[in-house]
Amino acid sequence: MRQMKQTNSRRGIPSVEKVLQALGGVSLPRPLVLRIVRSHLAKLRSEGGMAQFDELIESLRGELRKLELTRLQPVINGTGILIHTNFGRSPLAAAALEAIDGAGKFYNNLEYDLGAGERGQRGAYLEELLAHLCEAEAATVVNNCAAALVLILHHCTRERREVIISRGELVQIGGGFRIPDILKHAGAVLREVGTTNKTSLADYQEAISAQTGLILKVHRSNFAMSGFVDSPSREELTRLAHEGKLLFVEDLGSGAISAEAFATLDREPTPAECIRAGVDLVCFSGDKLFGGPQAGIIVGRLEAIRALKKDPLFRALRCDKLIMAGLQATAELWATEADRGSLPLVQMIRADAGQLRKRAENLMEELGELPLDLAIGSGSAEAGGGALPGATFESVTLDVRPKGATLEEFASRLREGHPPVVGYIAKGVFKLDLRTIFPEQEGALLEAIRQAVQTRPI
Ligand SMILES: *Cc1c(COP(=O)(O)O)cnc(C)c1O
């Protein structure tokens, strides 16, 4: 240690202790700060020295701050996008959080048969509940919808490799999820039919061969096509698949359990609707319109679900107890009409403009003394997260124009504040959409805005 110090000072590199002292209080765990400082100093050493001590401290502070911003933390979402993949998609209902708390805090019967007093089945109740909600024979869950699709494709194309899919459905969903890639990785062979805008039943029919494993339909969950567009109905595809003794699978993505719950928005097909039309297996995400934790829900024919659960890949993709507890509580809310109102997504969609305006006015009043131009504005919220593409609905915004700072500067200071606040800039103002801001976050929002204005003159 002593020797290292001497070497350091010869090259003008300060000791770790000196740097830590100069940094002062940092809110990250000390061993982590130490790691950053050491690697920073090692880099300087290899580069043969450093400029100013102050500059070193400044740059280290910047590095630590940058790291701290990547720490998972609650964010105030003023974007008006309800299911924002970057913000962890759907917020969970209180009942789901309680269930997660209970399952995590104590032991539970995850795989224990309480009646028999021996090893039991995992998720039997949850599967029954999900099957009920989707009017299906059976159900199961894996890590996410992508995993569900991989499992289905991998399992159902072991012998006959080809998967028939319309060119209009070879889509990309969010960060790097491309249907053709998923197919490839699952060991399936893509057999594209039709064109981008039109695919007929005959196109599917002509593609069926001895190599065909299944017909796949992928819901266009993040974009809408209109105009000269056509594709066969689910019923027609079911008939075709079953005549050829093929499975008909649908990747539904968003998974709106109830059409009425989201009635103010455009229609999304429900899993039950797909099942009624004869689709053999339907998969959708647990954390989009379903409003639960990240999961991939698969519903459909009993035999098919049973076979999926026996596939060794299922073991690698299964959910943990916390997810299952949260999903179970969320599914129970869906099961009882009167309880659906406690799902945050449903509440946000139902919030009326009058209520939102009142909240915006209160915020405006609270911020009155700050050097900000404030106004109540209008915005258009949207479902986001691969659900209800193109459907926007009226919302109310708090419009802010900071005095003596650009909108970008103000937005960036709010993003880096405590808690971080994300809004958007439109028509020369910084906007915060009230629909996606929880009423219980308002106190923290006011504090964050005050800090953004006051900590440094802007
Ligand atoms: C969102 C979506 C997926 C991916 O779901 P994850 O749960 O994020 O894996 C797959 N397919 C469709 C149609 C989707 O909308």
C-alpha cells in the first residue's frame, strides 16, 4: 500500500483516500464508489498522469452521478403514455403489491400440495384463473410474451419446421424483438405469404406442405394499417389450419382481457375472442393492458398447454414466485367486475378531464411563486407499449415555460432530479400530462419542480 502511494504521487496521481475525502458524501454504497475511483485512477495512471485535482474530482462526480441515474427508481411519468416500456410498462395494483410482499416475506406453497402434504403443482390456481378469464381450456405462464412465443415455436416445429405467417405481420415490437429473428432462434423456418398490405386465404392455403408445423398470426400491436388492406378472419384461418391438422397460434401481445374496461379506446382483440374463433394457442404479455408484472401468458387447448409444460425449455422460462403472486392478484381483480376499477391502468383511462384539470389547477397554484410561466394545456394520452396503436385520448397538461432557461435545460434538470420527472416539449412549452401522474406523486412532483428551479439559477 505504502509503495503504491509513493508510485502514485510520483506520477501526480492522488491517493484513493484523498479522492474519497474530496468527493464528500455520495449516496451510493461506499465499496461501489471505491471501485469507480480505483478504476478511474488506474486509467489515469495508464495514460501517464492527470491534469488538475479539481478536474479529476469533477469528472469523478459526473461519472458517479451518471451511474446513480441508472439505479432503478420510481419516476414521475408526465408523458401521457400509459404503458411505457422504458418506464417498466404497467404500474401494479395495490393488491398485486401486497401479494408480492406476502409471497416474498414468508414461505409459501409455490410447489406444495397443502391437502396431500407433499410436493404439488406450481401455479395450478393461477392457470385455472387465467384459463377462465380467457375462456380457454387451459393456461400457463412464462417470463414474457417473447419467451411464450419462443417456447411455442420451438415445441411445435420439432418435426415439421415451417411456420406460415403473413408478410404484413413480420413485425418488430420494441427493442430488438423481431418476429423473423424469434422464429430463427426457435429453430423454425419462416414461410412468408402474401404482401405487406394484403394476404388472402389462398396465399396461406398454397403455402401448406408436408413441412408445415403451424400457422402463426401476429397482432399488429404497435402500428395500424389502413386503406387497401385485407387478411383472412381468425375463423377462416382456424378452419384452414384444422383441415390440414395444423396448429393455429396467435401472438396477441397486449392482451386486453376486457373490451369494456378499455372502452374509451379503440378495440383491441381479447384473448377470449381469439379462443372463441378457434385459435389453438394465444400468447400475450402480463405487463401491458393486463396490468400485471412482466410475464408471458399462454392460453388455449389443454393438450397443447400440457405438452408445452413438459418441454425442457419450459423449465428455463418459468416465472418466479413473486411474479406468480403479483399475476395471481391481478388476475383476481380482472375476475370480478367490481374490482377492475382498482387496476391503475383502468383508473388512468377512466379519469375524466374535469378531475385532471382540477389537479393541474392545484399544482399551478402551489407553484405560483416560482419564476415559471404556467398554464393549463391539453394533450393526447395514448396506451403505448404495443397496445391500441393510433388510439389517443384527450388529456390535460400542466404547461411550463421556465424563465431564463431553455425548455431542454429545464426538462433535463427535471429528469435528473429526485424523483426524476419526465415530460415532453411541444408547441414551445414543457408539458406534464396529468393522466399518467399518480395523485399520490403530486407532492414529490412539486418538490422536484421547485428543486429544478432553485438549486442553481437557471
Ligand atoms: C409486446 C409484444 C410482444 C413482446 O412481449 P414481451 O412480454 O415484451 O416479451 C410480442 N408480441 C406482440 C404482438 C407484442 O405486442
